[in-house]
Amino acid sequence: MKDQPLATLQTEFRAGSTASMPIAGAIVWAALGAAALVLDDGTVGTLALYIMAAIMPLAILLDRVQGRNLFAGGADNPLTVLFLTSVTGIALMVPIGVIAAQATGSGVLMVLTMAILAGVIWIPYGWAADDPAGLRHAVGRALGAYAAYALVPAPYTASGICAVVVAAYGYSLVAMRPVGTAVPA
């Protein structure tokens, strides 16, 4: 499969791209936003650290229940490898948020960091799937999260950031190319 044209690899990548990722992401971020209304700032910040680790297994579970395979192309498709490797690259940046949150004592800063970092994965997704929804999701999510951080008053700031992320997933559910569709010429 590695010697196939890019368009073929992108079609194969999209064959495994289901709505499970944005659905799982929306569920996890909505739960964090609800928890932020009742838990202390530090606990919410700590929970935000586990966001990226929770979305992927939930998405895989949602697909298995439907008899689908999230990464249908597997390791044979270099675009799938790129996408999964990008997760590692993003995870390497998480300590920056941890350091900043610890230095300021702000769990909300950790929520902001994870909202943006976990959204960056949509950039390689969009490229691999040849779908502009990926880049739009990442940019809109980051700008919205920064705006919520700056404009939503405490104690609702973390929930506001989470609401932006859930809205970004809602956008992706509507805008993503359906599985199996051809790329417009």
C-alpha cells in the first residue's frame, strides 16, 4: 500500500475515519465541562491531563460496537502512521502545560492547554483525510478556547473552554466527509 498514489492512500485513510472520534471527544469534553461545575480547579486540571488518553479508547469501543475498525488501513497506510505518530508528538508538548499550571496554580490553564493540544491532532487528520474540516476544527477550537479563557468569568472558565471544544466536535460531525466518499476534483 505504501507505493500507492496519495489520493488512494487518503481514500483508504477515510475508509477508517468514522464519526466515533468526534463523538467520543464530545462525550469526554462534555463530561469534563460538567465536572468543572462541581469540582475544584486543581482536580479539573488533573482530569484534563487524561483527556487525550480517554478519547481514543472510547472511539475504538464505539466503532467495535458498530462492527467497524477505526484504523482500517492499519500500519500499511503511511497516513495512518503519520496520524498516530502525531499523537505522540502532541503528547510530548503536554509537560509545558503541566509546568505552566503548576507555576500559576491554575487548573484552568491545564484545561486550556489540553483543549488546544488535543485539538492539534485534527491538523494531521485533515491532511491525511484530504478534508479541510480538520484544520478548521483545530484553528476554530484554539481561537475559541483562548477566547473562553479570556472572557468567561470564574468559576465557569473551564466549563466555557470545554463547551468550545464540544462545539468544535459538533462542527466536525457535520463537516467531515462521509466515509467512502471520493475527494472532489
